[in-house]
Amino acid sequence: VWGILCEEILSAQIALGIEVQSFVLMPNHFHMLLTTPETDLGEVMKSFMRNTTKTLNLESGRSGRIFGGPYYPSIIE
């Protein structure tokens, strides 16, 4: 799971121009601190969670949701 998430973060950095400051994987969720100078945060998270779900399902032979619900944004200035 860690490897897949790291690959998806790298892909998002390249494709969407985000800058990931910190990423923590917890047993049932994750925390990510990032800046989005080029892309809307909602689009970044939608793409990241969709792509991660597709890859994790493909690798595990499962289908369906991976994440329990929407992300919860907090803007830090």
C-alpha cells in the first residue's frame, strides 16, 4: 500500500504540479500536507483518491471503495 501511495503522489506531483510537504499513512486513513499552486485542491484529491483506488483494487484483486468518504480539507496559511 505504501509503495502504491508513493507512486500516486509522484504521479500527482508531475501531472498536477502539487508540492507534497508531508504524508502519513495511518491504519485506516492518511494525512497529507501539500500546496497546489497550479491546480484546485478538490481536483487534486479527486484524482489522487480515484487513481489510488483503481491501482489498489487492481493489485489486490478487489473492487469497490477504498476510502470511507470524502477528504476533509484544512487550509493552513
